[in-house]
Amino acid sequence: MTTVSPVTPSPVSPSVEAEVQRFMKRVVDRTPSEPEFHQAVHEVVESVMPTVLDTQAYRDASVLDRLTEPDRVISFRVTWTGDDGAVHVNRGYRVQFSNAIGPYKGGLRFHPTVTQGTLKFLAFEQIFKNALTGLPMGGGKGGSDFDPKGKSDAEVMRFCHSFMTELYRHIGEDTDVPAGDIGVGAREIGFLFGQYKRLTNTFTPVITGKAPQFGGSLLRPEATGYGSVYFAQAMLEHAGEGLADKDCAVSGSGNVAQFTAEMLIKLGARVVTLSDSGGFIHDPNGIDTEKLAFVEDLKNTRRGRISEYAEKYSGATFHANERPWGVPVFGAFPSATQNEINEADAKTLVANGVRVVSEGANMPSTPDAVHAFQKAGVLFGPGKAANAGGVSVSGLEQSQNSQRLSWTRDEVDQKLHAIMTSIHAACVEHGSLPGGGVDYVRGANIAGFTKVADALVAFGAV
Ligand code: GLU
């Protein structure tokens, strides 16, 4: 019999709450048009403020102020030519947030909604996520408001080459090592790396997520999705439960969603949903390996819409402009984008009996949604812990590149599994509640934060 302990973090004392409010006011005043950044900062500050107030060295060193102001933000024009000869302009960015514990590390996102505030939230999250992996990686993120959707391969190539023509001067294997994110997959990484190599006349492993032929790690494409399922497994095992035979909802249908689904299927769970920006598909019979291969071809090669799934497989339905959270499931794996689960979605999932939520995407649940999950005793794995598998294998790719060696798939998988297990253990260590249960949000924030904060204290005022 499952015991469900509501995760109600010890009540925040009025003095701590007042400090959080005072601190957030200053952040918001200084960055008024960056709401996603405020959301990400608030979540961390709420968790770590008691530790900061109790630790004289952190207060003296102003660690929170230093960790909420990026080392630098680089913004640049990207000019590229369309197939019809028209000249287009997009904006490119790299946010180098903190290199306290290693070179800046984090992906590049190409999506029309990308703003400086989006990338600051993502780079900020990356600081703590990367610290949790135990590998020496700082936090950064970059990207552009360029939309690869509907562009030809040649247009994407010209955009990527132009983007790297500016970015190359700001990155380096000991400085800043980008990778993929939404809209940046194997095709884009190839174009970006090719241009870096041409511009510098070096074969420097300055980017991760490379194809295995030119230095990429085996299992890097799988790592975020597999890691998110390993994290869910770890949370369930800790509570004496498992995933076998359970229905699971996955959102998204890109890299993270595909490999989340693959691992869930492998572990005997039934994946009943996938989605894209047009809506979601529900297949009550379960998406099996063959159906998943169809989705991979649809999304990775043909770059089509998920609605085609419901046209191909009888019994499956397509729900335009909706998200999959109304489908009753045991496990929810949000693997699309930020704020894709709101409070109403979370309450619906809870009412339908959801037991575990593992965030494959970055910040997919709104703060109210997180609260609803925790109040109901749902095992909730926040993105900075649950989706750290991707950047972990990026770190392992860097290690292999430095050694000029390639590890086998099994070797990488074992290391990935060990990293996800140790992140889970760190969350339990820092997030266990007196009444039982684990606050994984607080655990992840405190474990990641203290490592970086201790480094900042050691450096003096830099
Ligand atoms: N974009 C991924 C993330 O959000 C991976 C970053 C990387 O591999 O550097 O963690």
C-alpha cells in the first residue's frame, strides 16, 4: 500500500518571507521585462533563503546578489539569406551566467519566442543543474528568435553559419561550451561545429551533442529523456513503487519526449500521449516501439505534425490546441517547454490520480502547479534535477574529447545512471521532511546552490 505524504515544506517564517520579498523586488526592479527569469529566481531564493540567512559567509559575500546577475550577456545581429535571395535579420544571444565551478555550459535554443529573459532563466537554472551533476560545469545558455520550422536545410545552414560567425569569438573548450536545446538538434550542431572549425582552423571540441563521427558521445541524444525516467524511477523506488504497467503522459515529440517514451516503453510502462505546438495525440492502446519509430521519422526526418499519428493509427485521437494533462495517468513527463502545466492542469492530474511527475523540460510547471503537486503528495522531480541527464552526458562528452577516447554506449549509460542516482540522493539529503516525504524542489535547489555559493566565497569579491 502506497503512503502519500503531502510535501508541505516547513512554514516559511515571516522574517524569511520578508527577505525573499525584499530580494525579489530588487531583482524585478532591475530586470522589469523578464518574468520567466523572476519565476526561476524566486523558486531558488525561496528554497535557499533560510540557508543564506543562517550562513554569515554567504551574507558577507553577497552570494545571492552575485548569482542573480549574469557574468555577461552577449547580444548580436545574425544576418542570413533566404532561398529566394531575401536578406533576413535575427537576434542571437549567449548568456554567460556563472563560471564559478567550470566553463560556462548550456544549450542553444532557436525558437521565435526566445528573448533575453528566456535565456537568462535557462542559464540561471543551468547553474544549479550543472552543479548537481557533480561535473565541473558552469551555467550558460544562448540562442536566437530564429524559427527553424518551415525553413529549408540550406536556410538553416546559412543561419547557423552566420550565428557561429559571431559566437565563435566568445566560446572555447575552457571558456564556454554550447550544445543543443529546443530547435537545435543534430543538423544544427553539425552546421555550427563545421563553421567553428573553419573559422578557427582547429578541431576543438567546443560544442557537445556532436555526431559520433566527429567526437560526439554515444547516448548523448538519449540522455535527457533516459535521465528523466531514471530520476522518476529513483523517486518511485525511494517510495517503494515502480513504473511497470503504468500509464504515462509525455508531452512534446522532440528529442527529450522521444527518448523519455523509449525508456518508459523499455521499462514496461504504457505511453499514451505525445504532443506538439498543434495539440496532442492520445493512444489508449499505448505507443509501442513501432509507433514510436513512426514518430521519430515524422519529427526528425519529415519534420511533420503530430496530428498525422492519429490519421495513421486507429484508436488514437488528436486534440487540437490542447495539452495532454486531462488524460488520467500514473506518471506525467512534461518534455516540451516552460510553463506547459498550469495550476488547473496540475489539479486535474492530481484528481485523476497522478503519482509521479518528472520534468524533462526546463520549468514546465508553473509555481502554482508545483505547489498543487506537492500539496497532494505527488512525487515531483523539478527540471534542474530530473532533466540533468542531458548536460551530464555533455560533460562526459567533454571528458572523452579531452582524453581523445570514446566510451561504449554501456559505459556512458552506467555513468548516466550513477549521476541520476546521486542527484536523487543529494535531493533526499537536502530535501527530506521531518514528517516523511522529500521536497525535491528544495533538495535540488539547496544542493546545487551550496556548491556554487561555497566557490564564490572562496574567490573573494569577484
Ligand atoms: N539544453 C540542455 C539542458 O537544458 C543540455 C545542455 C548541454 O548539454 O549543455 O540542460
